[in-house]
Amino acid sequence: MERILHFERAEYATRLAAVKAEMSKRGLDILLISEPPNQNYLTGYDAYSFYTPQMAIVALDRDEPIMITRGMDAASSRITTYLSDDSIRGFPDSYVNSTERSAYEFIAKIVQELGSEKAVIGVEMGGYYYSARAHADLVKALPQARFEDADLLVNWIRLVKSPAELVFMRQAGLIGDAVIKRVIETAEPGVRECDLAAAAYHQEISGTPEFGGTYNSSVVHLCIGERALAPHSTWTDKPLSNNTVINFEIHGTRRRYQINVSRTLYLGKPSIDYVKLADIAIEALNAGLDSVRPGQACSEVFAAFHKVLARNGIEKDQRIGYPLGIGYPPTVAERTASIRREEKTVLQPGMCFHMMTGLWLGDQSVTITQPFAITEKGCEPLTHTPRTLIVK
Amino acid sequence: MERILHFERAEYATRLAAVKAEMSKRGLDILLISEPPNQNYLTGYDAYSFYTPQMAIVALDRDEPIMITRGMDAASSRITTYLSDDSIRGFPDSYVNSTERSAYEFIAKIVQELGSEKAVIGVEMGGYYYSARAHADLVKALPQARFEDADLLVNWIRLVKSPAELVFMRQAGLIGDAVIKRVIETAEPGVRECDLAAAAYHQEISGTPEFGGTYNSSVVHLCIGERALAPHSTWTDKPLSNNTVINFEIHGTRRRYQINVSRTLYLGKPSIDYVKLADIAIEALNAGLDSVRPGQACSEVFAAFHKVLARNGIEKDQRIGYPLGIGYPPTVAERTASIRREEKTVLQPGMCFHMMTGLWLGDQSVTITQPFAITEKGCEPLTHTPRTLIVK
């Protein structure tokens, strides 16, 4: 079977070495990786199979990770990872949604097979795919092991993208631009909201003639009219009416590397006050982006952004940025650095963020955002659509 | 703000009463509901916000559930639930992805406010959105409470759909038929796999002229050529070639009620052996469906299905069915009854399942499936596309 690998073997080796170095530093013998983006990062594994238990095991004294999935998904390990046969394991289907047996017992047996019953084992305690019961089952099955919280260990390493990853981030950005264009073309009074969403999805998945797209980690947001005040709304069947605010967030996703970007589209003629609000949002966003450079703390970027808002009497306590990279549901955000008031993380070249002016004030709202990568000197936008209020 | 509610208040009241009755039976004072489909079922809440902590609290002695989300998502509670203002709570943004504070401390404070510090509290230990750390933080913040595993308590109640829910399941089925049609029309040698996927997504989201669609809980699967052997693969940028097997799984989703359905599309002229394999798959599927009626155990349906395979020398250990209903990522399957060899759950009118013949044998595979509802007398198909191998 032909393998589909999107990076050189050397790239995976570098990633694994960085993870092992951090494990050594923390005294971990074994790292159990339940988060799909972390599994993808270290092995290449890619399939929509993470709704059943799956685990990548990194052992300090083993060359390759082991990838454990449901039996039928071992085929995806063989196609999408670089792993040798002995590192690809599948559990019988009787473990799936069983009330009698736990797939984590199967996983624990493989830890024992590695001679690591008494090991110090790192687990991703705060991960989306590591339930309270998963942890309880593992602890019970490995009574002599010591468990340590290693949540975000891999995420912090993923935060800085390699040149090869940045290639995909830029391609994702080009797809994002195509999606924005498609949304603007499609939105008209009378078009059903679901048909506008359908056009956005079509473009996200189709991508560009050069770079095919794929599914995103979240959903297209179409926050329209009254629902514009609910930031994570989707859409209805209703036709668009004139004089309506459409806050939309769309994505470009290339080989699981994803950018998010928002714009506000005003159908009709906006009021002078509304245009003024949008201008403030754009000025704040640009001030934030202008302040981006290696060595700057996230809090300093927030301060540059917020200074513009404060000068206009607007207070915003929400974070204004999160990291972008490998996206699997439910989110692309890596749960590490946020751009916000108190965040001390220092920017480095290769990090990618989504900076968001999302203002929801009384009955008015505007969302104009920018995904970007940090370069040696400053900030490289990953999409190229102008940062303006779109009026149609 | 106008509320968007898809069911009568009486329907929500019936659901809540059923959950409270089960809580009483188990001696639970409080139920903490972290699973998005269960939150939607009990309150109507619908937004793509569950990547940050959110919780519905049902207290035996309180009329309404309380819905807790991130502060900015309280707007979605006000729009999509029937809850009064006092039952809608939001936590400050400083809790989001914080390494210093936990949103579960905020949630625990609301439990204390209910006078329930010493309560018996049910939690969904095996849920997708209840991490090992979420549980640890709650236990720490409520040292006098007793925690019980109440995973699937709501899911088992959801298993039987009401007449009003079945209306949406049927509409979802009609959308599914439209998507299958669109895939067949679009697939041609030379078309990129991503463009075929894009067409499927477009139809899923657009729906039909009568019933707009929405996002599904999973992804479109296009398991093509060699990747046909990997059941949970997606797609590539490659153009389709002639003489290719396309196993596709698509969805119809209506107001979060979702059906899944698969077909195999053969581009070109299949071999006699392959057609024979497809015929066996269809005969097994039909035998399984014919055996469906209230009072029958899941294991008996499996036996009827498997008898056809066994007669043809084929052994299948995987489950052949899972429940359908409210879909949120990562899956619509409710983690309750599976149609498989040892499952004793007895079928009742109103339950909905996806029955799957997925055969992956050596280098051949075929996937022809049927979503259905159980009626008073037997089985009502939710999609109406004929169960055949599609050759184009």
C-alpha cells in the first residue's frame, strides 16, 4: 500500500527528538498521547477515527512511537504514518463502546509489553480525548506506574512551526482568501443562510486549483442580524435581508494545517456610527500586528492593540489571539499561548496566531481578523484579503 | 432577542422529567452534563462553543437546568435555550486556556450556590468533553460531595426518539438522499477527490429547497482506490481514475438531527467477483433490516445479518450498527446500544440506527448501509436511495 506522508522522515525525527528531550527533562519514561493533532505531529496519523480510543506511545528507549487504534483503523496507520508494522497496533471491535471492557486495558498491556509497568508515565490530563474514565481505567490497569500530567508538552513544541509546516500554513491562507471571496460573491438579499454556508464549505474543501482543501477543525460561523451578537453561532434556513451585518469566520485547511479568518460583510448601507466602529476595530488590529516581532511578549501585543480601543472608550477583556497549526475537532487552537493582558509567553519566529478584533457592543458587532506567522523581523500575514469592512 | 427553539416547551419538560426520574432512582441530587448533545437535548443550547468548558446542571429540586458557558457564549444560551436569565451563566475569559485557574472552579461555585456542596453528583466520566483534569478540578473544589459515574444516563433516554424528533430525522434522511445523488452526478474520471468532497459538503449544508442542512458531527468519508480499505479516510487532491472503488459515507443533518449513510460507487466496469461481493453485502443488509421489529434484541438482528455472510464464508466481528440522533463532533453515535453479536438491548419504537454492511476483505471492500427508525411493526428507512452497488 502506498504511504501518504506530507513531511520528510527527518522532520518527524526532529519532532520526536524534541519531545524526548522534554520527557527526559521532566523524568518521564513514557508519554501517552491522546490528542489527535499531537498524534498527527509525531507519526503522521490522519483519519477521522478519534471518536474511539486511540493512543500514540512515545517511550524514551524506543526509536519509533507506537500507534494504537481500533483494529479497522490500523489500515490508516499503514497508509498515513511512517511506522513499521510492529509499531502499528489495533484493538478488537468488542472494545468499542463496551460497558464490559475498556480499550485502555488493551493500551495498558502494550505499556507492560514495553517493560514499563513501573514507569513514570505522562498523560494529557486536560486533553479533549482523555476522559476522566480513560484515566481511571489506565491507573487501575497499571497500579505500579506513576502518572504525571504532561498536558501540552507536545503542544508547546508544536507552537513553533518549521519551514515545511509554514509552507502548508501559507497554502491554507490562500485557500482562506478564496473562501472570503466566495462568501462575498454569494451573499445577496434573498439567499438562504444555509446556501451561503454551503458555498463557504464548498470552497474550503475544494481549495484552489493548485492546493486542494480539507475539512476544518470547527465550523463556518455565520453570525447574522440578531445572531451577530453570538460569536459561535452557525446559520439558519432564513433568506438574507438587506441592511444586515454578517460576521463570518471561515478557514483554509491544507493537509490539516489550518488558518481561521473573519470578516464583517454589511449588506446594504451601514450607518456612520457603524463605519466608525469598524474603523476603530481595524486600527486596533493593525496596531496589534505592527507590534508583533520576536522577543515581544503576548501581553505587549495585547497592550498595543488595546491602546487603540481604550483611546476610543472601549474595554475588551477577552483574549485577542490564539495559536494556529494542525487542526482537528473541536478546535485548532493549541491551548498554549493566548494573546491577552497577562500572558507572558515571548514570541518566536515560526509561531502562528489568529489575531481577532471581535467587538460585541450593545447591539453592534464587528469581526475583522488576521492570521499571521512570526518572522525574524516581524509579522507575515497568512491571508491577503485587505483588512476592511466589506460593504455590498 | 428572538429565541430559536425547535421543540415545544412541553417536549423539553418531558425530557427533563425522564432525566430527573432516573436521577432519583440512582440517588443523584445533581447531574453535571458535559456532553454537547445532552446539553442540546435538555436545554436546546446550540453553538460551536464546546471547545471551552461548558456544563448543564440538572438539580432534582430546581425547575430548570442551569447552562454555564464562556461569557461571550451566554448570548447563545439566550438565543437557543428556553432558560430564564437566572439559569444562564457565563465565566470570565480569563478562565479560557488558563494555566492558573480552572473553569471547573467556577462551575463548582454554582453547585455550592445551589446548596449542594454535600450532594451526590453524577458526572459523565466517559464523555468526550469531560477530561481527566476537569474531573480532578471538580473533585478538589467540592471535597464534601460524592461523585458517581452517570455517563450515558441521558444518552440512554435519548435513544428513543419522540414523534417531533422523528420529523427531523426524516428531513435529515431526505437531505442524505440529495447528497448521494450529488456525489453520483459529480464523480467522473479526472475530477479531483477534493472537488467531489466539496460537492458533497455543499449539498449537506444547503440541504433541500424545503429543509436547509447544517454541519455534521463527523466528516465526509471518501475511501477511494487503495484507501478504500481504510474505513475512516477522507480524500486527497488526486483526480479520480477509471475502474476505481469509491466507498463514501455522507450525512443529512437537520437542526442537529443527523443520519449517516454509505454507498459504494464503482467508476468503470466491476469484475463479476466484485459484483458478487456487493450482492452478498446487500442481501445481508436486507436480511438484517427485515429482522428489525420491537422486542427483538440487537444480537438477534446481528444474527439475521450475519447468517447471510456466514453462508458465503465471510466472518465479520465488527458491530454493524450504532444509534443515530443529535450529532456533535466527534460523533453522532450515542455510545449506547450497538448492533452486534453479544448486545442484549431490546429494540423499541422510536429508536434510530445506522445499519452498515462494511466489508473490507483482502484488497476488496464495499460499504452499503441504511439508516432507519424502529416503528410499531418493523423498520422505517430514513433514506430512500435504493440499496444497490452504483456503477457509473
